[in-house]
Amino acid sequence: MTTEINFKTGTSYVDWATVFAGAVVAVAISFVLLQFASAVGVANVEALRDNVMELTRERLIIAGVIVLLIQVLSSLLGGYVAGRLRAPVGGVSLHESEVRDGLHGLLVWATSTIAVVIAAFVASSVTALASAEVDTGVVTESPQAALDREQAVAIVLAFAAGATSLISAVAAWVAATKGGDHRDRAVDYSRHLSFRR
């Protein structure tokens, strides 16, 4: 006995409005938290890049942990927004609804990550063009030693950025499924978030 499967045609299960809403929240939270971190000198990307020679292991670890926390928190909030706002589709199982919510969270993470990468590329290009003519002329170690150190730091930073992005993707998935669960159960936060008293 074969089971006939009916597929919808011409429709998309992706609710892009909620994806963009979650991505906007994630990017905004990231930006605000990075401003706070930069104000205290912990996650100042320009300072880290310009002073590669003076980086200590402790400062690098602290900056990495701060960036990890910022990315995970922004992914959690963006994913939750997408899961909570996504319109439920009738006639699907609880598992299917959870998977769709999670995929919307993953799309929030991907969209906000692409937005941040584009912004970082534009900012670094402008900075590189502005500082191309500046040469301090100060050499504290041999060019080969400086190159080896910069490459080692770049490898560690690239690995840390990849691991942070992966953790953030998982966080966005989990938060979106939790947001969808709260949507389906009509969880009421008015006791905590309402200004109408």
C-alpha cells in the first residue's frame, strides 16, 4: 500500500518577516553589547588588530569570552523573537512545528552573521584605505618573527570565531524552538514585562 503525499505548490514555509525581525534584534543587541565591551577596552577590535605584538594570552582569552557571550546572547534573543513571532502552520505535528521554528532561528543566525560580515568588511576596508599611508617605522622584532606571530594569532582567532559562530547557531536554534513553544502554549509574560499596572 502506498501513501500519497500532497505537497503545496507556490508557497514557502519560510516566514521572512520574522527572520528579518529576529536578525535585526540580534545585530542590534550585538552592536550595543560590543559598544559596552569596547568602552571598557575588552573587545576593541581595532586595538586588538593594531597591537597584535602586544597581545597577552589573558587579554586574548578575555576578549574571546566576551565576544562569545555577546554572540550567543544576541543569537538567543534573535532566535527567540523569530520563534515567538512565526505564524504557526495548522495540521502539522509538534515535531514538525519545532523543526520549523528551529530552522527560522538558524535563518536569523545566518542573516545576522552575513550582515555583520558585510559591515566588518566595509569597516575594515575603509580603515585599511585610511591607514595605508601611515607608517610608524618602529620595528621591535624581525619581520619573519612578526609574521609568524601574526599568523599564529590569526589562526587562533579564526578557529575561535568559527567555534563561536557554531555555538551561536545552536543557541539561535534552541531559542527559536523555545519561542515557538511559548507561542503555542500562549505563555503570558505580562506579569514581568507589562507597563500597565
